[in-house]
Amino acid sequence: MRRILARQAMKFIAQRGRSRMAALAALLVLAMGAAGCGGPEPLMLGGTVEAESSDIVTEVAGRITGLTVLEGQSVTRGAVLAQIDDTVQRLAVTQLEAVVTAKEARLAELKAGTRTEQVEQARQMAEAARAQYEQVKKGATAEQIRTADAQVAIAQTAVEAATVLADYAASAAGDADALHARGELSDAAWKDARYKRDAAQVSLRTAQDQLAAAKAQRAQVKSGAGSDAVAAAKAQYDAALAQLALAENGAAGTTLDMAEADLAQSRAALAQGKAVLEKYRLKAPRDGVVTLVSINEGEVVNPGAAIGTVSDLSDLSVRLYIPQKHLTAIALGQTLALSATAIADRTVEGELDWISDVAEFTPRNTETTASKESTVFRFTVRVHGADTGLKPGMAVEAVIPGAYMEP
């Protein structure tokens, strides 16, 4: 109450001039004395300024490779604020795109029908499968054994060459990692070295698989064709005959349906891959100002991590708590005067726009000029105007008309 009287007195002095300073001072002393002698003081509640805010939350894990926003920067909804390393996911999308392209071509080919050269090719494959089947039934010749040995030798040489290349690529990638970490190698050169290392590893595994297949084939040739080998050769022959029939008669309806379903599934996988790829770009969830950035470039984040906050500073409200016995002193749509230390020269008006329907125990951070009661009701006041001088987190006071503190 004394603060209110002091403010009113200073305002009155400014309006009337300095000549009546003594009389006004005396009046102020009398008013303060009257208040000190038991006059009721209006109820003043302390609250906190809040803004509508949204966290910037990650949905994927990875290392932050780009951070394009600073605290205090204005942003629009959808603006890219940070980038998570998406190298692996981008490669996955590229692979899915290639699969879709291949299946689209295959479906178009089935719909267009089989060409003459394809029929001839299918006939030759069927004949080769028949010859293989007949040969397996008769057993391996010396020429076939020599051929199998040669295939193993070729595959062994390929493995040795692929091993050398893989070791070299791995060493080069390690050197590139070290140079890149010291800033002595560009991102493009570093990624190229890692790509070559991965490609060399794939080539090595392919060569090893081919060597294993060649050895298995040689063992089968030398041991002679058993019943399983004969059955397998017969199955291959039957499959070649079926393929020949398909080439001669065209694709059946079920074959086209299966190809279309397969293509649709691959397209869905591609769409999903692109959707995941988009999550590696962290975007502003709303228009506003970046009030918090809690991550640095180079750090690793996990799904669900909040890396910052965007707040709408043009839409501020004040959260307050009122003792239950004074609840009837407030109403929706009521205008309240708000004051704060940062704007001591003036007050800001706000409209009471929400009152809680549920009582709660007094929060520890509630500051009132009256004694705390066991239960209170939370309410909010929407601040009028955009340039008020109030900031989120600022402590403010509100005078509740018609409610008074306990003497």
C-alpha cells in the first residue's frame, strides 16, 4: 500500500509542480501513517510472465553438423535451424530409388510383352539347363574338374586382390579421419575416402562369397552328382522351361498383379525413407523468437532431446495464484493493472482470460503480500499490447480490486 501511495504522490507532484512539494509530502506521510494504523491494504499478488513456447525436439539420433540459429533470432515456422548428419540415411534413400526404378522398368516390360530376342534367349537358357541336367546325371568329366579347379584359382586371386584394396582403403580412410578432425581435409574428400573404404569392403565380401561358391562347386564336381544335385539340376531345368513358356505366351494376370504390388511396396519404402531423411533437418515448430539453444555443433543427440525453444513474445501472459477466500474478487474478462521493477515508471494492463476449476496447494514460488493459505486457484492474465517491456520469466505484481489483505 505504501508503494501505491508513493507512486500516486509522485504522479501528483509531477502534474502540480514543485511548489506544493511540502504539502504533498505531508499528505503522503499522513496517508502512510493511516495505512500503518490499520487501514486495509489492497491484495497484491505476485506472478510470472510466460510466453507461448514450443521445444525443438529431435526424432532421430546423430551428430549435429550444422547450427544456423542463435538465441534472440526471429524465425518462421518450418525454417531449418539445425542439421543432423544424414549420410547413411541419404544412401539408403538412393538405394531405394534405384530399386523403384528397376521395378518400374520390369513392370513396363511385362505390360509391353516379350520381344523375339527374349524368347530366343529363354529357349537357349532352357537348352543349357537341359544339357546341364543330362550331364549331372552322367557325372563329371576330367574337363569339368579342370574347369572347377581353374574357377577356384581365379576366385582365390580375386580375393587376394580385393583384400589388398580393402586394406589400402581402410588405411586411407583412417588417415582422412585424422586430417578431417584437424581441419586439414575438406568434408567432400573425407566422405569420398569413407565411401571408397566401404565400397572396398563390399567388393572383398563379394570376392570371398564367390570363392566359397567356387570351392563348393569344385567339391560337388569331384565327388560326383548325388541325388540332391540331380534334383537341383532338374529343378533348374523345369524353371527354365517355365520361363520359356512365359516368354512365348506373355505375362499372366497374376504375374502383373504381383509386379504391381511389389512396386507399390518399394514405393512405400522409398516414401518412408524420405520421411525419415527429412527428420534429420530440425525445423522451427512455430513463428517466434529463439529463446534457448541448448546444443552446440558437433554434439551427438538422441531421439526426444530438446535442443532449443521458440517462443511467441508477442503473446505474453502472467500466471498468478489467488487464495480461495478471495476467488470471488476476480472474473473472466476483468482488466488488471500489472507492475514490475523493470517498468517501474508505468503499469501494463491485462485481461483475465482463464481461471482454474481445481484448487491446489500453494506453490513454493508464489509470492503474495498476504499470508499463504493452504489452497489457491491459478489464473492467467493476457497482457495487452506488444511493446510492454515485459519479458518471459519476469516477476510482476497485480492489484486485485475489491480484495484486501488481512490486517
